[in-house]
Amino acid sequence: MKKINILITAVGGDIGCNIVNIITEQKNKNISLIGTDINEHVFCHDQIDKFYVVDKVNSKNYAIQILNIIKENSIDIILPISENEILWFYENYDLFINLELKILINNKNIIDTFLDKFKTSVALNDILVQTPKTFLFDEFTNQLTFPIIIKGKSSVLSKEVQIIKNQSQLDYFRNFIEKQENYIVQEYIGTTEEEYTTCIYQNKEKTEIISFKRRLTGGMTSFAQIVNENVLNAYAKKIAQSFDLKGSINIQSRRVEDEFYIFEINPRLSSTVYIRDKFNFQDALWWINDLLEQKLFSLSDKKVSSYGDAILGYKYKFNGRKNEKWINTNKRWLL
């Protein structure tokens, strides 16, 4: 079998690192992993074959760096991980048309819609999926009662979420935020104790769904418990069918009594990817296999788990520097 060279971006983050974990646990000698990140120090650098520090996507050097990495390593498939990079690869797809490689991103409608939180709300309401009431900040005229949420319309621009409790706080942010057209106001729904994350994977043969009730610590899932909710399953199937999903997306919702409200959809592999993999929901591996049209990975023959939970732990990695060499010319670790 020909060796498959996989480029994974943002390997310094939790999603990229966990995808590296999933692939390396396969122990497939016919795979070479190449990673990139904007930071020099990444936890998984000793798990990949080559690591490159690259500029941010808004740098004019980024395209040159990526194309050089592709050429130098004969890349077969690229996994853009961060939303900034997903958007960049989507917008610059023409650079790769004549290259013999695949890019693991969702279709145009999914990316255009779900990278924009206002478009997400409108699109979901159109197919009768419940969301918190959502307004563009520059068009908001106090249609909601406090508390309310102000956040970036696109998580590519900002991931900050502000809970506004009264009119004086709202007035402050009206004066503080310059480009109000880049923000939305959203109804505050439920509590953090009733927050759920649902992943959908769909190809031409199957639709798989898994949902977790989760708890966040420092922006990461610190506890996740599998739940089986008919409403979430029905919403997931409707969204997958309506948007012609061929890959993986992640839905975030909150429960209020017997109702679920979807407040965000991530058009990508999400931070619970490693947890899902351990419960036989192997969307990262399924997607790569489907895109390459080959059985590159050995997949579990068990059904997706219907019960179980996961707890986040913390671990440091200690590296000796004496036997490592730093190459200044292209910023690459050679181990």
C-alpha cells in the first residue's frame, strides 16, 4: 500500500492534538503525519513525523508555507482544524484544484451558514428547529428582556461571549463596540448545567448521531455523559438532510424543561472528537476513509455506544532539549 501523507493544521490545540492521538493509536505504518501550528511548543510534536511553525492565515506568507509543505511532503490529504484555517482553505480552494490531494472540509452551504451565527439561527428556524431569539446587534432595539448575550457573529472573528444583565451594561457595549454589524444579540437560554453537544456524521450510506450532556471548564469539555434524546436526534437528522451533510458537524444546545434550543453549530471536527472515538463514534477516521475512498484505518465493528461518560485529565510532557535540533530556515522540529 502506498504511504499516505496527512497534513493536520493547528496541532497545538485540543482538537488537532486529539486527532493526532486518534490516528497514532491506529499504529498504521503506512501513514505519515505532518503537523502545523502558529506556536512553537505543541504537546504532540513527538507523535508526528514532521512539525512546522507557520504564520497566521492572514499573513501573505501562509499560502506559500502551506504549498511548500505540500510539495516537500507529497501531501495526500489536509485536515484544516481551526475555523480560521477552514475558512481560508474554503476561500482559497482554487490553489489546490490542480494538486492531487483532498481537503477535509464541509460543503459551501454548511460553511457559509454555520460560520455565521446569525445565518445559523435564520436557517434553523426556516426548517423548524428551535434556537434562542437572535438579532443583529446594529438592528437590536430591546426586543428581549434581560439577561441577554452579545457575541461575535462569526467565531472566526471573536469567541468572546458577554452576558448583559441590564440596560446600563447594554449602553456601555453599544458605545464600546465599533463594528456592531459583526455582533449578534441572543436570548439567554437555560443554564450551563443543561448544556449538550451533539455530533452528526453522514455519508451516502449512513447517518450516525451521538449526544453528550457536558460540563465546560476553561472552555474545554471537562465531563461528558452520553444521552439519548429523541428531540436532539430528530433535529440532527433534519439538519444533516437539509444541508446535504457529507462529513461531520457539531451542534451545541441547551435544554429548558422538555425543549432544546440550538445556539451554535460548528462546521468541523469538534473538541469531543477523542471522546467520541472511544465510544465507537469514529467520525475523524470515517471522514478520512470516505474522502480517500479507501479503508486506510481499521474501524470498530461495534455499534456507537448508547451509554458512558468521560472525564478530562491533565498531563504535562517533559522534553530534553540536548538531542533536538532547531532548524531556523524553515522552523521545523527534527527529532
